[in-house]
Amino acid sequence: MLILLPLFNRRTFVSDDERNYYLVMRMKRFNEVESQRDDIVPSIKKTLDKYYKGYALGGLSVINEATNKTISSETVRSTLLSGILVILLLSYYTRRRRFLFIVLFATVLPMFYLGGLFVLMGFKLNLVSTIIPTLVLVSGISDTVHIINIYNYLGITEPNISKQELINKTVRYSFLPCMLTSVTTMFSFLTLYLSPMPAIRDTGLFSCIGMGVEVICAYIVCICGFMMLNKPSEEKEWGGMERFVQMHQNIMNWVVRITESHRKIIVTVFSLVLITAALSIYKIEVNTYNIEYLSKKSQARVDHERMEKTMGPYLRFEMLVKTKDHSSIISKQNMIAINAFERECENQKLFADAFSFVDLAKHINKKTTGFSGFTSPMFQSEDALRHFWSKEPQVRELIDSAFDEIRVAGRIKMSSSKEYDAAIQKSKEIFKETVPANLGLEVSMEGYAPLYVLMNDYIVDSQAKSFVGSFILIFIPFFFFYKSGKITLLAIYSNIVPLAAVAVVMALGKIPLDNGSAMISAIILGIAVNNTIHFTNMFLRERKRGLNAQDAVNSSLMITGNAIISSSVTVLIGFVVIASSAVSTLSSFGILCGMAVVMGMFSDLLLMPSLTKAVKK
């Protein structure tokens, strides 16, 4: 290492006030340390604690380790808090006390099964997969609430049938919509497997498995529970439920009136949302910033900010300069050009303390000849150079064994993927300006920065593939089951609205598309379509009973309205808990999904009925 020390200025290792110094620890290759990655940072901290006090530990490994800890704690917090709030809410919406236990068992069992499977297969929670418990929870609640709603409705409207017949009828009435919602949501999650990002693929796969387990548990638990309980009319309600029933009745009466008298206004307002989304979608930025995954009070973030303030940028920004024809890069002209490139990058503050094999050559030349430049005899003889390369391990990091490739590195502050992309593009421009084309040299980016930028392409790719895939796999089964092109088109129109609203908020609020929101379109579409399916199924059932379109819509709203509202509000609570996360990207994800759930509820209660009445009329 001593031979490389002259390549750095004093500030590289010692702060201006001489009270801090910089210790660099470089990890081994990825394949050598991956199995031990979780233990490396804690081990380093343990060692430093023995000899130093008040030290600051920074770097990507430290940030990632802190992020993983934050995610684990956030997962536990959000799951427990969501469960508590959902229990309180469902105790109000289920109306009858013992129905609450059915919902709890039907939603908790799939989560335990999925959690065990996740651990058994050796997977670990990350920024993306931390939402799996919430997705399974809200999906399980939605199906169970609709099954209980139908059981309760039939038990009250047909009090004379036996409990066995009541359960059979409930299964017949609910099986098609619940199975269709589960299948479409599973397909929607499964499309995430098309993503090039492993974390998103794993999340999609396990969410899909969770949905399959959830619908099976929902029916097994509901049927067993119904058999053990009394008929709905014989079950005790919570105190004060008369007020709740009357409030629900008033809301549904208002919905029925407004979808009839203000149908055109409703359709126009929702259409304006779609138009605004179409105009603003191109303003959504794709950007990722790792440090923002940590709260401002996180020790890793505090240490990082202290290091950048005290010592300046400390992350490596690396490039490879090589000959296009793979000939030797060692020549005076090449050295001068690469040196000019490094100095110009420093002058334009692209990065700090640029160094490469060129700087080593200048240093050795000055020590051996007393002059600056690149005329040292060592660099005129390839045999001498190879001998020097074989004897000094540190030199091998600066130039490859074929001597056709030189590594140029500098220090850069931790930035967002968008800022790294700008730095990469700027460095390529400087290379063209400072290195003559006739030298036959080219530059390529290496290290963390280009991988970080590549993540943006993966995010866009994931979003596009999952949206197109979920759109096709949701609405093809929809058409197949209901055999109605008109109804399918109306459902598509209604379920695009929540996505459109999210796009508008992201564009106007300057909320970037990042790791956490890379799969938001598939998730929103998979959740939003559930209530539409239940409304559509009830509408067609009422039509078969001989009701005209308007009466069938009104009857469907009165029957399914309570379940649509209760399931939507319950799902909203789950995302509100995520929105309260200290991790900014999870918080944004929770806010966007929560808003989409609200828009989906209004779309199912107002837009879908209004469109159905207009078309059928």
C-alpha cells in the first residue's frame, strides 16, 4: 500500500483539522463473501468498538446492513399494527361478534404458512418483499368479508332455510366472484416474475402463493365457522349496530340517487382524471436514492453524513480506459491523454482525487529521473513492466495483465441514481473532449454507479411488463367468466382510474418511481378489480332474476355496498400503516396504494354503476 500513498493528497486520509483520519477496508469479491455478508459489518463494528470511540462507519455495505435491519423492524411493526387496527375495524364492520374470529383465522393462517415457507426456502426480507404480509392480509380480509357479507345477507332475507342450506347457498353465491378475484390477483402478482429484479420476482412469486393459500383458508375457515355458529339472525350483534346499519343504508341510498341523477357528471369527473394522467405520466421521474431508505436519526445515516462533511466524498467512482484493438495501452501519448482526462474530471468537480496507473507512472518517473512526465525507462520495456506488475499486488488493481486496460478511480459523494447517470454521461463527454480519437481509446463505467443507474431501467421494465401482463391476465378471465364484452370494457375503464390517480399524484407531487414502487401498477390493479368483480357478479345475478338494468344496479349496490366499503377501508388501514413507515420509499408506496384503494372504492360505488346504467339503458 505504501507505493500508492503518494497518489493521494493529504485530505484523502486526514481531515483539515487533523482530528480525523480515513481507514479504507475493501471487501473481497462478491462470490467470496456473499454467504458471510450478514456477519461482515457487525464483525467490523465489534472490532472497532475495542480500539476506538466515536468512530463513524460508512459505505454501501453499512448502508445496506442498516436498511435490512430497518426493513425487518418495519415488517414486524407494520404487521402487528395492521393486525390490531384491522381487528378493531372489523369488529365494527362484521356486526356480529363471533364473525370476527372467522376473519382473524382466515387471514392469520395464510400469513403464518407463507412466513414459514419464506424462511424454509432461505429467502430474506428486503425493501420490496417487506410488503408481502400486508398484501396477503388485505387480500385475505377482502375475500372473507365478502363471504360473510353474503352469508349474513342470505341469513336475514331467507330466515326459514336450514343452516346447511344457508352455507351451501353462500358458497354457491360467493365462489365464482371470490375465485375470480383470487385468480386475477394471483395473475397480477405473478406478472411481477417478469421483472429483471430478483427481489421483485420473489415478491411476486410469494404473493401469488399467499393468495392461493388465502382463498383456500378463507373457505375452509368460513365453512367450519358457520357450522359452529348460529344462523345470522340468531347471532348477537355489537351494541349500537342499529346506528351503523342505518348509516350504511343512508350511504347506499345516496349512492343510488346520485348514480341516477348525476350520472354524466360522475363519468365526466373520472374521465378528466384519466385525461390528466395521460398528460402527466411522462413527467414521472425514475430515481433511486439508497440513503433515503434510512430515517434521518439512523446511526448509519448520521455516520455517513458526518464522514462526507469531515472527509469529503468517500465512495469510489470507477472507469476503465482501454484500447479498442487490445494493443498495449502503455505509451507516452496515451498516458498524457488519460492524465488530461483525470485532471479535467477533477476540475469540473465530477469526482475528487482521481488516480490511476498514470499517476503511479508519473510518481515513479519523478523519483527515478527527477523529472515529471512519462519517460521512465521502466515504461519503455514491457518485460520490466511485467516484472514490476508481478511484484506489486496493488498495481494489479490499476492495470490488467495484458496492459491494454487502465482503471481510473475517484471519490464521489453518495447520490441518487439520476445524479449518478448525469455523472456517467458527463465523464463520457469529458473523455471525448480530452482524449484524441486517433489514439484508439475507449472508456466504460465500472463499479457501483453503473449498476445503480441500470436499476432505473429495471424499474421501468418491471413496471411496464407487470402492468401489461396483469392487465391481460386479469381481464381475459373476466371476459371468459362473464362472457360480456360490454361489462369487461366497463370494468377496464373503472379499474384504470385508480392507476390514473396515482400517476397524477406522482407527477404533480414529484414522487419518483423507485425500488419500492416498481411494482405498484400490478398491485393496484390486482387489488382494485376485486370489488368490481363482486359488484359485477351480483349485478348479473340480479339480472337473471328478471330485474331491469337500473334496478339490478341499485339492488347490487345495496347488497355489496357494505362489503365494498368495509373491505376497502380495511385494506386502506393496512396501507396507512405502511405509509407511517420511517423508510421514505415505503411511506410513499403506502400513500400511493392507500389513495388508489380510496379511488377504487369510489370507482366501484359511483363510476361502475353509472356506466352500467348508461350503457344498459
